[in-house]
Amino acid sequence: MDRCIRILTICTITITRRTCQTVDILDLNLKQHTAENLYEAVKTSLERKEILFGTICAIVTDSPSVMMKFQKLLTHNHPHIMKGHCVLHAFNLIAKHFITHPTIASTVKGNKLLVNYFSNSSYWGEYLTNWADENGIKNGLATLCESRWYSLSKVCLSVQAHEEGFKQAITHFKNPASNMPTIPVSVISVVENQDHFTSNDALVSLLKPVVDSIGRLEQSNTDLSDIWKEFSTVYKAIKFPSRYIYNCFFLHPSFRNVAVSQKHSLKNITIMILVLAKDWKYYKEEAELLIPQIKRYYSQHEPFGKLTNGPFPNKAIDYWLCLPDNTQCLPLKQIAITICEIVPHAAGVEGLFSIMSAIKTKY
């Protein structure tokens, strides 16, 4: 969509891995924006350019419903053409899921507020620019492109780089001897909230691997094999590092076989659980019982097989609570229940704050 609110479709064709030519720019402003009309427009354009469908092996688009139906129409009439989704769009959607998560909404809002205010304020914008020059920061504040979710990473990175500059600006503004332009209370609140910058650091750590992958995939020599490599790179960069989380994954009866892999062998998982037992001050005799119990649990041998009263429960703790308290199950049962009872979030605290805020507002 261009600035005149006209619907444009750009049709390109890749001749070799390093050669991509623009075939046509289709103006669909006078037509209903349906998959059928798009297919007819592309068909007419290719015929006019004397490009045969038989010479095309694959089609790549983004993934709105109209484009999905367009792909279906095209491949129905030309079955040899493979359907594909734009991988850059897929990575952009990964960034979108991070940014639109409710727990990060206030951080995103705060970053936008800081960038918009300091970018539009002539005095404080110049103050921040001078501070950046003095501290060797080359890139200024980045603005957000709403249709490119990954661009928010540049916003977050610029806020991260200018954190001390924001704080110095507020300190300078609050100096009784100064007579500077007013800074809104909302901006001051964000800058003085250290939790905001801590959350922003966490968001940057999630977004940066995605953006780096997009940059590498934009190269002209990218092929299909590069996609999985980049997905793997992003996964490794943002996965939880805690061995306790992986222990709990293994101790869920539905996933015990999935958890064991070439990277996480049964021996490695056993060592992780033994380290946990050591941290929790289990006796040597108890720890020695864990090794055969873990092997029986993984192999689904009694008493760690399927429960007699039905399928595996959805919650791992329900499974472990049903097992008997004897030397065949203990101490593995005790460790599993303890791990499963750990709540990996602070929603209860947030709920308490909400109740306190409601009471304060009411009275």
C-alpha cells in the first residue's frame, strides 16, 4: 500500500540465485481486493511479459488469507508450482509475538513515549544528541515502523543505549538552578522507573537474535536450507538456560521420551537431577537410589508406567501424587513433586497489586 492509499502488488521473478528482476507493479485500486482478481492480474501481467507459468517452479508470498487463497488458486491450475511463505514475514511475526505479549506492553509503550518526546523536543533532543556525542554513541533514537515489527528492536536498542542520557536529562531538569523547558510527568516516570529499563534489556535480548537472522536472510544468496539454520540460531539464543526447567520437562510423563535427545541424553539428565539432589542436601544413599529410578521412569517400567485409573494427567504433579510412597518411587517422586510445585511467574504478586490499587481507588 503506497502513500496515496492505493493497493499495489509488486511481482518479481528470480532468474538465478543472484538475479531478481521486477516483472510488474500491479495497481489493484480499481478492483475488489480478492484472490481471484489478484490471480487474474498476475496472469495477465505474465502473459503480457511473455512469461509462461511452466517456467515458474515456486511462488513466495506473505501469509494473509487473501494471499493464501491466491496461492491455492495458482497451484490448482498449475500443480507443478510449489507454495511458499516469505521467511522474512515469518520472522517478523515472531518479533510481533514478543512485542504484543501483555507482559511487555508497558515497556513498549514507555519506549515509544521516550523516543517520541525526545525526538520532537528541540531542546531536550539536542541535549540528548550532545550527550550521545560525548559518550561515543553513534546511532540516535530510532523510530518505529508499525508494519515492520522487528523495527521495534532498533527502538529498544536506542533506548538501551541512551538510558544514562535520559537520566541525566531528568537530573538536569530537576536542578533548582536550571530554567529548562518542562518535561512531562509521564516521561519522568518512565525514566525514573528502573524496572522499565530492566524489562527493555530483556526485550532486546529476545528481539536482537530475530533481527540478526532477518538481516542474514535478506542476502541475495539465501536458500531454503538457511531458513532452518536461522530458526535454530534464534531458538538457541532465546531458550531458557535453566536446567531445572528441563528437569521438569523430563519429569512430565507425557514428555519423558521427547526430552531425551542427542543433545540431552538420559545420562546428562540423570546428572542434572543428581546435582539438584546435592543442592537440596539429599543423603548419598538417597541419591544412589535416583539412578535406577530414573532409568525405570524413562523406560516406563513399574511403578512408573501408565496409571491404572486412566490416561496420564495433563499436569505432571497429578501423576507423581498418584505414585506410592515406597523405595521404588522415593526419592525421585519427592524431587519431581518439589520441582512441579514451583510457580514460574509472579502473577500472584501482580494480582495483589491490582487488588491494592482497586482498594486505594475505592477509598
